[in-house]
Amino acid sequence: MRLLWVLSLAGAALGGLQLVSVFTEAKSAPQQASGAAIALALAVLPYCLARSIQGLTGGMDSDGALDRAAADSGRARRCPHCRGVISQKASACRHCGRDVQPAPEQQDAIG
Ligand SMILES: [Zn+2]
């Protein structure tokens, strides 16, 4: 997943270089326009690809995955108002700010 973001960064850098070289080397307006379009595609396409794959895989690099992992392991729970992941001991939701009932102590909880 991280590779895709590196790729999109490289694409953006490449697109920037392409844009500069097009405007220094192109001899006519159509050449400039097509060069600029290629630069835009270089910059945007890898980003779109990375975003869409991240969306399909559930955003493994985002906080969402960490939140889900925390919820699954029993250290967190979901806010009844906005379904955001919050701590077991939270008395207010950090996402929507509304008050929530602190969860009762679990018998098998560690710490
Ligand atoms: Zn909430």
C-alpha cells in the first residue's frame, strides 16, 4: 500500500518535471497543451489509483485500520451516536463530542 503512495509521489514529481520541460522545449501552443495534459495525467493518475485501491482495501494505512484493530481487540468500542471508534473508558466521543456511557469493566480485561 505504501508503495502506491510512493508511486503517486513519484508521478507528481515526474508530472512537475514534465510540465517544466514542456514549457521550456515546446515550440508551439498545441505541443505545450499536450505536454501539460501528459504532465497532469502523470501527477493525477497514480494518486487516483492509490486512493481507489486504498478505498477498496479499507484504508489500511489510515487511522481507520488502527481504530478497527483496537475495536476488535476489545480496547475500544463504537460511539452509539456516530459509530466512531472510542476508548472503552471514554465518557465523551472524540469524534462527535457527545456524551457516552463509560463501558463497564470487563472481567477479562488486562490493566
Ligand atoms: Zn460520536
